[in-house]
Amino acid sequence: MGYVLFFLVFLVLTSGTGLYLTRQRWLHLVPEVYIGLPRPGSILYERLPFSFTNSALYQRLPSTFSGDIEAGLSSDTFSLAGNVDSGDSRAGLDDAAKAEILKIMKKRRMKFDEARRVYMERRFSQNNIGPDGRPRDPKLVTFS
């Protein structure tokens, strides 16, 4: 029984290595295998009745201050209305921070101010800063 197992393992390893080394010769003959979402330009992507980017599962982050307000990323203490009223043409808030804050708001069912506080405390702790805003470095010397 041991010889059969050894032979099968040896056969799989040698054939796998041979296929890997000669993949440039035969890879174009193999049809595409879709493991995840189909890429734009592929045959399956064009045959879909709808795009996955327009589905209810995918939400594009807002890219303007007015979009940030509509997404709930504004409050009385963190108001973006002044930016919208003045016609500010900048892109809005930071995309990575927006995604993280929206994730906190959805997962913990928090309002924007609370989620922003949690996000900032995480950022502070990652940068070795205490929740009160003072550095946690024991070698820190300050002059006041």
C-alpha cells in the first residue's frame, strides 16, 4: 500500500511540475475559469443581465462633500454644509477613512459622531497616542 501512495504522490508532483514548466505552450487552449466576479471585457461579463457594480451589494463611496452629507457622514459637530454652500470643488473626505467609518456605523449601529470617535481612537492607538491626545512614548520630554 505504501508503494501505491508513494507512486501516486510522485506522479502528481512530476506531472504538476511538468505542466507548470510548459504552461506557455498549452495555457491558451484552456478556457477561462471564473473564480470571482467576471472582469470587464470577458465574455461572461458582457452576457450578464446587470453589472455587479450596480447591485444592491455594492455601494460606491461618495466623492463630493454633498455626497458625504447624503451618506450620513456629517453631523452638527462635524458639519460639511459650509463646504457645500461655499461651492468647494474638492473631492470630499478621505476615501479610506470614509469606508472605515461607514463600516463601523453599519456594524456597531452607531451614529456618525460616535463612529468617527471610535475610528480616531483606533488611529491614535496605532500611532502610539493615548485617547486623550498625548503621546504614550515613555522617553518623551516636553517643555511647558
